[in-house]
Amino acid sequence: MTRVKRYFLLIFFILAVSTWLLFIDLSVFTTKNQQASVLGNGVEKVGPRLISVIVGRPKLADTPIQLRLIGRVQPIASVAVRPRVEGQVEQVFVSDGALVNLGDQLARLDSRSIEARIRQAEANIARSRALFDQAERDVKRSETLSASEFSSKVTLENSRTQLATLSAQIESDKAALDDLRVTQSFHIIRAPISGRIGNVSLKPGSLAKTSDNSPPFVLINQVNPIHVSFDLAQSWIGELRESIRSGSSKVSVNPQGSSKVYLGEFVSIDNVVDSASGTINAKARFDNSDEGLWPGLICDGIIDFRVEKGQLTVPREAVQTGQSGSFVYIVVDGVARIRAVSVSRSFDQLAIISSGLGLDDEVVLQGQNQLSDGARIKTVAKQSDQD
């Protein structure tokens, strides 16, 4: 092929490619014009998306000042019973875990030695009384003889001294007998309080000892009524003291693992704040006739200090938190607007609003997570429709 032919073939190829590209450009231009023509003949352009929300107005409600916290059940009294005298255990009258009343016999120790000493003391009293009677007769005889001057006054005074000495001896012997009887009573171990006992450490035949190093005979916990102990933040001291003074506080506890709720009242508050934790301990008393509150049990507690009337409230989920604090979305002419609010506290599912809202404001209650300031909204329901 000659050079001239190759040159004409190249020119032909370039013209063919240029014609093809021009055809494509004309096709795209025609399509765009057709679309523009269709839009111009009545099809509307898509506007801003409307966000569906549920709205409602703030409400006035009587709300209790309430605190939820964990408490621990504690017996009102817990007494470790120890023998007050040493001796062999003759008999044990209670079993492990028994319920006892004040004064019930728990155990008896061998008392033969103390009983013998009591009989000895009674004999000493009898002897002293006999000597006293003799000395009394001697005084009368000496008074008669002294009046007749057959006996000296010294003899009379000595007789009277002997009589007084024996009278004192009788009182001493009586005191010794009383002391022995008190000691004898220690050989019967009795319950110092009413309550439920733990494990009995002494068994018949064992030796009861009074040493502090020896284990107690038994531990008795008073379980009805019973205390639940709470550790409250120091910021609640004012409310706590006022509620105890006025008797307005109501305390309810629910033992973990149980569905039963017990009602009680605060009876005491500690006299010092724990500087390490910043808390103060307070105790509430509960009736525990069914013994559902067991010492050491953990409870979920709710404390109602008092009721505040006519508080402005909104559902708690309506309140959002941003960099500048708490806010809600309100509806103004179909547009969502951010409104800063102050939330004083929460109760149940309500947020108590101290400032920032009025009763006439329409607040977005659901759907606010999709909103931004200025977003257009579509109200699908109002709170009154949901009640």
C-alpha cells in the first residue's frame, strides 16, 4: 500500500470517530430537553421532607420528692448470750434457729455446788439469830441487875455491844445469802430479749466458760420489728431531718428476690457524716411479723420525703441533653424549635421543669431524635390522643 492510500485511510477513520461522538452528544441533549419539558408540564419538584412526631402540652402534677437507694436489713437489737458463771451444761432447752421470748430458759448449768453454799449461808443466818436471841436476853438481865446495882454498867454496855454486833452479823449473813441466790440464778441461762436465735454452741455435758475468748452460748437477733439501714448522700440531710420531725416520710422496701413490699418510717439518723464517703446513715423501722425481712438481706428502697403540689411536668423522654444543657423541641407554626429548659428533678417517668416552658407550649414527645432546629414537622398525634 502506498503512502497516499494510508494517508486517506487515516483521514477517513478520524472523520468516522468524530461523527459518532457528535451523535452521542446530540442524543444526551435531546433527552435532557425532554425531561425538562415534562417537568415544565405539571410535575412538581420534591420539597423538604416532613418529620412525623407526637406532641403534647406540659401538665401540672403533684409529685413526691423521692429517693431510690439500696438498704440492708439490721436487727434492732443483737445480743451475744454468754454464761455468767462457769459450770457443766446439764440441759439445753432450745434448738438452732428457734424463736424465743424475753425470759425464756435457754439452758441449765450444774448448780449443786451453789445450792450447798446457799444451805450453808442459811445455817449461818440461823446461828446468828440464835446468838442474837441469847444476847438480847443477856441485855435484859444486865439491865435488871444494873438497876438493882447487882451488876456494873460496864457489863450492861458490853451486853448491848454484843447484841448490836450480832444484829449486824445477821444482816451480813442475809446479804451473803442474797448474793448466792443471784449467783444461783445465773445457772439458768435465760433470753435477755425476744427474737430468733442462731446456732447453739453449748451442748449438754460441755463446760460453760465466762471468758471473752470463748464463743457465746448463742446470738439472739430481735427480728420484729426490725430496722433497714440506708446510707444517704449528705445533700439529703435537710429533707431527712424535716421528714423525721414532721413524720411525713414514707419508706418502702422490696427484698431482692421477693415481690413483697414492706412499709415503714424513719426513726433515727446518725450524728455524723462519713467524711470518706460523704454519706449519712439513717434507719427505718418496719413491722416484720412474717419475718420476710431477714437480718443482712439487701433491699431496694424508695423514700418519699414529701409531696410538692402543682409541678410543671413533661415525659422524661421529651427532654434532650446538649452541650449547653437540657432542652426540648417545641412546635411553632409547623416548625421544630429548640427551647432550653431547667430540670429540677425526675419522678417516675416525668421530668419536673423549673423554668423554660409554659402550659401553652406544644412539646415534641416522640420523634425528636430525628429533629434539628428549624425542621418542618408533621403532627401525627397529640398526647391527649395517647392517654
